[in-house]
Amino acid sequence: MDYSDIQTIEHDVLVVGAGGAGIRAAIECAEKGLSTGIISKSLLGKAHTVMAEGGIAASLGNVDSRDSWKVHFRDTMRGGKFLNQWRMAELHAKQAPDRVRELEEWGAVFDRTDKGLINQRNFGGHRYPRLAHVGDRTGLEIIRTLQDFCVHQGISTHMECTGLDLVLDGDKVSGLVGYWRETGRFVLFKTKAIILATGGGGKAWKVTSNSWEYTGDGLGMAYRAGAELIDMEFTQFHPTGMVWPPSVKGILVTEGVRGDGGILLNSEGERFMFNYIPKKFASETADTEAEASRWLDGDREARRPPELLTRDVVARAIKKEVEAGRGSPNGGAFLDIASRRPAEFIKKKLPSMYHQFKELAEIDITEKPMEVGPTLHYFMGGIRVNSDSQQTNVPGLFACGECAGGMHGANRLGGNSLSDLLVFGKLAGDGAANYINSLTGQLNCSNEEVSKIIKEATDILNREEGKNPYLVHEELQNILQSYVSIVRTGEELALGLDELQKLKADIAEVFAHASAQYNPGWNEALDLKNLIVTAEAVTRAALIREESRGAHTRLDFEGEHDDGLKYNIVIKKTESGMSAEKVRREDPPVELADIAYASLEELEGDNLGA
Amino acid sequence: MERNFIIWRGNSKKGEFKNYTVKLEPGMVVLDAIHRIQVEHANDLAVRWNCKAGKCGSCGVEINGRPKLACMTRMNEFTPDEVITVQPLKTFPVIKDLVTDVSWNYEQNKMIPPFKPREKKNGKDHVMYRRDVERIQEFRKCIECYLCQDVCHVLRDQDKKEKFVGPRFMIRLASLEMHPLDREDRIPKIKNEFGSGMCNITRCCTDVCPEHIQITDNGIIPLKERVVDRFYDPVMWVFNKLFGGRS
């Protein structure tokens, strides 16, 4: 086959994914004068960024002037259990405020303080009110702002176009083969650089806040092209997903409910989070309901309520309460804001939560508590990148946003994702522009490689019979939900890995009916090959991290182990299959370690340099 | 309990309604039923969806003749023996089954002159007060589901897509025109290119908006008034002639 009969589009840079990170990266590339294309599985403006509710973290200091990038950095490192890439956490904390102000310059309308500045709200793990927000629809505001700005920047947007695999010329990226959902036809993008911004792989679990798109496409494509994945064992279970009715199980309930005063109760009416305060956070967390209430009323001397501990801690606490027989009727905990705030306040600050419960569960949250439980929400791990340029170990291949790993360490703080998208989206654009400037010689896409990718995709349609892709996907979700869940054991992980290996045979035999034109069955079948890479990577990494840290909890290895900080787990493709190995971490720069381990008093007095 | 569905299957050239039966679970929405049909009966049934929580606006279809989000339409809204008919948005060309080509909307958005902010007062922060932003925050809740575009008579029945951008983009225009920081003037274009005069205020768009945005009363009518003030108010007309319009 000769790909001369396949549609070919040339760009300097192709961005894969049109969420916050992808669009921000594309804007930066266009700004640098590069011919830029962006592809997205869905329509523009529908990516998962739209679902982000609570806010975007940036130390603007509009509500509490004691905030600074250093405190934000310290919170991020502590939340990530110090496993974060130090430089990424530093860049993120330093640059987030500029990225937020830039959004306002592009038309975003954040909620305001009395003085007319961008308002900021409290969130788990953040010392000060730090999240710029728009009610509980911050993600919508951000993606719409980026979308409306980007359409005037000369960027080619290719909607409902899915990437299948990368094409390399030698060791360098030279293109990507994808297909149009609308027609099922293939397209080759010939490029000098590619930025992956494909999000996570939450769809590998049954109970997840993620939509159909999140099948680890970027992780799969990068892995097959020889890029490394890092920290894959750290998958965040958000503590508060809906648990009833069954059809909405997993849909997110924003942390903003707790940030604005919501409390967690068990079936006995006990505010159980007071029983789960980790030692490390004890000195900064309220230990009585009275103190927690004073904090809510704005007493700056009071410590934060335990409901605002980091997500890993809260999610495990809910799970333990349920296991101890103190769960809500549908196997979760009660999240109560009705008794804490007036109805008007709730409707104003949490309008979409109000509607979501009213319309999907027939519950009025201004009168009754919600039922919530953990839901797979986010991948801390992802494609391993250089902290400054966002380049992977494959020349010309970049990654940013959720599909890149390292920034959040073992656990991400709420609000740090939206800021991550913008900070590293921009840096990835910069990185790609610098790379292209230094590139010499022509890049080619070989017929052989392109044909191979296309044949693999059409084989699914050409079989006489085979497995139902939807059922294979359900099976994969059951395996991860059972064996690679919120708490893990070596035995279960090993079983899960076996099951995944067996499932590979089914994936090789999936079959899709009918033509390739807008065929969700075929699309689902194609996604499976990325889901299985994602699932296997998480399981293998989880198996060899023999300690409990952040979002990774091993019942057979309780607590953090000192040597756990000495390595990251790196996944890569080898001739004999997937390898997972511990790679030594470098010691942090002294000035950053000083900030991360400083006391708040030291930071607030700004006695530290850097 | 089982329920009967009639779903439109086909492409831009031909199509027909087909019957399906789905077993119900508690709390199910129409989109769940469509997904069950995909798994059990028709792997290739095309439907757009993403968030499944009424936030992304992807799954707009016509359910028993009414434009709705499939993810927010609960099965218990229907009487127990009611047959549920699902078909694609009528105003846009069908691609396949329940999926339509909505690219026309993206073209309209591109024609709208972008946000043009004034300088920052203190060089660092823009100052806007709550009362100034609340009005446009209502418009910015729009999830671009295009149900308002689907139901608009001008677009749906009269097919005057070349003359009117439709309710979605009227409220986008309103969100820009009423933005406290914006200094672009879009009023002449709103009259001449975007077709503010085409809307005859039947409020059908407002009725179907899943975000409950007062599209007509808070968005379109104020824009119409601004157009009238500029072009038809005799005092303003003389003023504009003398002083060359709005600065």
C-alpha cells in the first residue's frame, strides 16, 4: 500500500487533545509562528476540562495576602508526599498566577472579591484560599475562554479526529496516523513535533468520573513509540463521587462542597474525619468541631477542618467507614452542606451540584445530605518528560497536562490540575518551538509504518466474527475495579496482572460490525489497545512499589517507607514486553528542599531566599 | 421492567426508525438506555456524548419531539407505557443515527469579533465588581448543546442560517457586549451580519435551555434595544451624524 491515497495534512506541530493543556499548547505554538494543528476525539470545547468544578490554584493572594508561590509549592510537595518532580512543582507554583491573569485578559470572568479582584476559595491541602473559580463551573469558563481565543490565532482545529499511532523517522517523531470519526477515513499528519495532551485513562475503571474519551490514548501511543511512563501506580480516587442512582455512580461531586463548609458524616451521624487526621498534618488541622466552625467563620487563627485533608486521606477514610458498617444506605458517606449553609448560599456557590443532584438523584442538597463515595478521577502518573521543556525521551515528542507525569507526585491537590494544564501547556509549546528551531534536515513518514497502523485498525472491521468490544471493555474495568483499586495487595495485583494478560487475547480478536463511518463499536475497539497498556502499566508499577504513599495504598506494606522517596517507577517497552523498574531520584536542590520542609511561620515571614 | 424505544437509524442519504427494547435500572436516563442498546443490539449506533452530567452539552437529541440532553432526561419522566422516540436534531444535517453535523455553529462563533480588553488600571489586576459580572456570568453558563439553535424557528423552519446566528451566538454576543472590560463595538454587526432583527421573541430557545439561561429576556432583547438606540433613535441618529458615532 502507498499512502499517497491517504489524506495528508502537514503542520510544524500537531497537538493531540483539545482540553486545557492542548489548547494552551497550541496557542503558544501559534504565538511562536509555527503552523499548528490540533486534533480532538470530541468536538471543540467538550474535553474533560469542562467538567472541572472547584477552581484553579494560583497564589494570587487576593483573599489572604499571606499566600505566595512558596506556600503553594510547599502545599503541592506535601500533598504529593514529596515524590513530585521538584522542578515541575516549582515552575507550576511560580507561573500559575500569570496563567490565571492571562485568562482574564482573554475574557474569562471569575467570581470577584469585595474589592473587585478575582475571588479565591479554600480547597483540600491548600493552606490559604487559593482557587480562582466561577461558582462550580470553573472548567467550563476556562475551556470556553481558551476555545474562543484560539479560534482567532490561526490554529487549524480538526474535530472528532482520533490519533491511532505515532510515526517515527529513526528516533525522531515525524507524524501521526489518525482517523476521522465522521467518515472512518484515515489521515496522516506529517509534523516536526507532536504534543500529547490526551488526559488520563480513567475509563479503565468501572467507577470513574471520566468520560468515554479517557482511554489512555497518549500513554499508549507514547509507550509504543518508545517513550517512558512514570509514577503510574498513583491513580487518584476522588473521595466524593455520586453513589446513587447506579447510572450516575462515579460522577464527580466537587471538593468545593467541603471547601465551602460541607462536612462528612457516617450513618451514626458522626463527623468521622476527626478520627483520620495523619500525624504529618495534625498540627495544621482542627481537632474539635468548634475550631473547625471558627475556621469556616473566617477566624485566621483557627486550623482547617479535617474534611479538607488531601484526597487520598479522605477517600480511604470513607472506604474504612463503609467497611466498618457505618456507611450510607448505598455504600458511601453523607456529605452535608444543607445544615451548614443557607439555601441561597448553596445555590449561588454550587449551582451545578444543586442541579446535578436535583435532576439525576432527585435530592435537594439545600435540604438533605448527599451520598458520596470514592471514584477514579485522575492519573498523577503519565508520560515522563523533561521538567522545563516537557519533551519525552523520544525527540520531537512532548506531553503536557494529565497525560504527563511527575508534577503531582503521589497525590494531586484539587485545583492543581487546571493550573497544571495551563502552565505546562504553555511550556510544552515553548519546548516544541525550541526543538523545531534546532531541527535540521527533512523528516519522513515511511509507507511501511503508516500502512501497518492502518491495517491493524481495519483488521477489526474485516474479521468475520470476534469479541464484542463493549464487553471486553467491561471485563477490563472489572479487573481493575477488583484488583487495582483504592487499597491494594501484592496478591491481588498479581492476580489482576494475570487477568489482564489473558484479556490481551480477547483484545486481539475484537470485531466491529458495519462500516467505519461514525461507528462507536469500532472506536471502542481501537481504544482498547491503549486501555490495556494503561491498565498493565498501573498494575505493574503498583506491584513493585512496596509501601503506601499518597494515592497508592498497599495493605501488605503499610505506611511510607524512607526508601520510597529514593526512586520513581519507570515503565517502558522492551522486546520481551513491558518493563517496570525503579529509577533513582536525584536529590532536590537545597533551596527548594528548604521551602518544602519549612514551617509555615518561616515562610510567612519570608525568611527564606530563592 | 422493560421499555420500548424507537430510534432513528441512518445517514445523510437514507434512514428509518427502528425498535429496541431495554431493561431498566433505577435512576436511568435516556443516554443509559442508548448505551445499553449499543452493547446489546447495535454496536455501531452513533450518539455523541461526553460528561454524562449535563456539563458538556454533547448529547442533544430530540426525545418525543422535544430537544433535550439525553444524559439529563430521566426515564421516570415518562409514563410507564410511553414509547420513547429518539431522533437527531432536525436543524442540522445528519451524519449518522443520532449524530448531526454542527460545524455551522463553529463557523458562526469564528465570525464574532473577539474580546478586546481595556488596559489594566494598576498595571497588574483588572477590577470588576460582582454586580458588573453577574449579568454576563449567566450567559457564560452556556454549554453549547445547541438545543436553542435546534428549536429556533428562524433556523429550524425557515432555514435562514445565512441571516441569523441563532440564540446561542446572540447570548455569546451579549456576553461580550456587556463584559465590563471589553471595548470592541459589535452593534453594527449584530444588526447587519448576525441578524438581531430576525428573532421574533417567541422564547422557544429559553424554554429548552438546560442551563435555564434567560436567553431572550436577558440576552437577545437587550441587544435588540442597543441596535434600536444606535440606528433608529432619532436623537441618537442626529448625535451620531454630528459626532461620528460611538467613540
